[in-house]
Amino acid sequence: MGDILIQSKNLKKYFFDTGGWLSKQKNIVKAVDNVDLEIVQHETLALVGESGCGKSTLARLLINLLQPTDGEVLYKGENIFNLRAEAANQFKKQVQFIFQDPYACLNPRMKVIDIIGEPLTTHKLAVGKNKEIRVEQLMNLVGLRQEFMNRYPHQFSGGQRQRIGIARALALNPELLICDEPVSALDVSIQSQILNLLKDLQAQFGLTYFFISHNLSVVRYMADRVCVMFLGKVVELGNCEEIFEQPLHPYTSFLMNAAPVPNPKLRNRARLLLEGEVPSPMNPPPGCRFHTRCPYVQEICRVEEPKLADYGGRKCACHFSLT
């Protein structure tokens, strides 16, 4: 493990839902609930879990796009929620976001030179010819021809638009990139190109990635470590290959088991699949939040919430881990 770049401590984000103007009941959605996480410099930490488990909310907390209900996020030891104006501005340069939808994250009225160069203009780092030269460099980095500089987003394919988004994220020479499902909206043939581009950029500039994805094949290709979330909680964290080969938490095991295997001989293999509905984040069950769907449930699981314990360098929150 190298130096810790960014970490969360007891991080919580609760959303309050009144249930509509006719309802007198106020519900609390615990989107992120007491999450401790560390991201090490130059690594790729992948975050996986079902839709609605809090992945994107956690990512937005890490870059101060959302204010937490409780807890803190430390970037190089400094709490990002208490930074003064100059330090906060510097933090924004060092942490950038690559969005999921390349069709929605680009302003359709702006030319590519203005989209990629917007961070340079905002932070007053380059104007005029200097801005144009920097945009040319960034377009070359992501595999776009410089003669496309004066085109609009609708004139590009999905893969090219995502390259524009990546170039924009690189404009300020960041250390950390938050990649929120950056290839899920692209054709499979294009996904591999974008993933290889991200790997090349990481090797070239020593970038750190926080990589959110539903696609476990993509996670296995990209990640050094994997964090598994369920209903706002981290349930397992560890080395990528170890988690894929021998998961400790039953939920992680079911996730891996549900992933398609590119081998026709294994097409008809017996697979255990999760049954039942995901518990509501407004009314999570007591004890372990996974116990309503877990085939290994015991009485203690229904009443006592398991802590995230250490298992020889890996972490797992389960009373009866699959060791």
C-alpha cells in the first residue's frame, strides 16, 4: 500500500423525504451510512453494488459536490468540507469527474475547444493561443484529431464524446479521477478502447482512479482493489483478484456468481442466485441489512449489525464470513 490520497471517516449522507404534501410522515433515506474508505495514490479502487446502494452519492461526497450529514473526507490529511476558498479551489483542480452519459455531460451549444478549455478559462490558466495549444495537446492525448476542435458534440459518436469528457477532466492535471460508470453507455466494441485509454493515461500521468461500475468484467480488468456496497454500507473491501476468486461476504459471492462467464462450456452451470426484493433504504432491516436475502442467516444476523472486520488485509462485514 502506498500513501493515502483521500479517505472518508464515519461518512454519512441522509436524505429526508416528506412523502408528499398529503403525508405527515417524514422518511430518512440512508444513502451512505458510516462509510470508512481509503484510496491510495496511483491505484484504481473500484466500487460495485446494486443500483440505489449509494455508489454515486459516495462519489459526490468525496469531491464535495454534496455536503455530508456527518463524518469527514480527508484529502492529503485536510478535511475538504472545512477548506478555505484558496485551498478549496486548489482541491477542485486536483479532483475531477468523468460522467456516465457522454450525451448529457457536454453542452450542445459549445464547440469542443470551449468544452475542453472551459476549466482553463474558469481557473484563469490559459486564454487565446495558449488555450488553443493546450486543447490540442489534450485532444492528442485522448485520440482526437485537432481539426475536430471547432465541431459541436452532436457531430461525434458516443465514444468520441466520452474522449472529449476525459480530455476536459485532464485539463487541470488532476491527481484523482472519479469515474462514474464511464463506459456503461457505450457499445461493447468501444468500451475496450476507452478502458485501454484510461489505463494508458494512468500509467503516463500517475493518476488515481475511483471507478464505479456495474460491469464486473470491467472491474476485474481495471481495478487494483474492490469495494462492495449494499444499502449504503461497505460490506467487503480487498484486493481485486482475491475478491473475485474467493469472496468473503455472501452478497459479494452472489454478485460474482451472477456475472456472465465467456465460456460456452459453462453456460449451463448451476448457479445460486439471490431471491427476494432489496430492502427499502427508507426502512432498512435491523441487524445485518443483507439478512433478508441471505441463505446463511442466523439469529444474530437479525438483531446485531456486523462490523467491518479485518481478515488478513481484507475487510468484511459479516458474522459468518465465507472463509
